[in-house]
Amino acid sequence: MIVGLVVACEVAFWVLLAAGLAVRYLLRMPRTGLALLLCEPLLEVVLFAVTAIDLRHGAAPDWRHGLAAVYIGFTVGLGHSTIAWADARFAHRFAGGPPPVRPPRYGRARALHEWKVAGRWIVACTVALALLQAAAWYVGDDGDTGSLRAWQHRMLLVIGINLVVAASYTLFPKRERPS
């Protein structure tokens, strides 16, 4: 049930995003489109509540509960930037907006961009880590929290990878080739 709900939340995320942008730009109803986009966090609230209820009713914590926590964390950390990315492209394509700004390709500007990206991923993983820890505490010592701990290790790995990538752009900046 939890995996199905995670999939449903992901599908609903993209449906709400498309509907919000279509209403905002194609139907020229920016407030209604914004209202649809602001419904996005309700998906995570529903997923969080269902997961907590499932654990409360005695379900053994397993990878599905970890997946739900990770999904919520990633939506919190990366959702806003995903919406902004889609909004810029939709506005350009359908509403005559300016072309989307491309990330810088070289030097300090690229390093700063990579640190911002890493920051978003770190926020996502930190939220997931906190939710996974809360789930482990919620279950208590009576339950097997090994699968939740495994998800926590994965989140630490993702943080590490993002730090290495951002640091590599700082320590070894890509330079523009002379033409």
C-alpha cells in the first residue's frame, strides 16, 4: 500500500504541476494556477499520515516506510527547484517568457551553482534522515528498524557524493577553452 501511495504521490505531483502551469499560462489564471501548485505539499502530508498510521497499527518498518520518508525528504529539498525549473520552461514555451537561464559552465560561477545544487540535495537527505530517525523512535526498541537504518546510510552516501561533486568544481574549476 505504501509503495502504491508513493507512486500515486509522484504521479499526482507531475499532474498538479502540469495543471497548475497550464492554468497559470494557457488559461491566464495565475492565482488559480498558483493555488494548484500550492496543493503539492498536501501530497506529502497525506503520505506522511498514512505511513505513520501504518506503523501505528503495528506494521513492521521495512523498505517501504523508508521509501516514503525518502520521497518526502526529496520533495521538500528538491520540489521547489523542480517547480521553478518547469515554470521557467513553460513560461518561455507557452507564454512568451524569457528563455530559461542556463547554469554557468565555468569557473567560480559554476562552483557556486554546484554548491547550491548540493545544498538542495543535502536538505532533501537531511529531511529524509530526520523522518527515518523519527520513524525508528516511533517504532521503538520492540521493532526491527534495520531497513530504516539502511535508508539512513544511503542518504549519508548521497550527501557525500554531492559534497565531493561540489568540492571538485571548487578545487578543479572547469576553464573555458580559448577559441
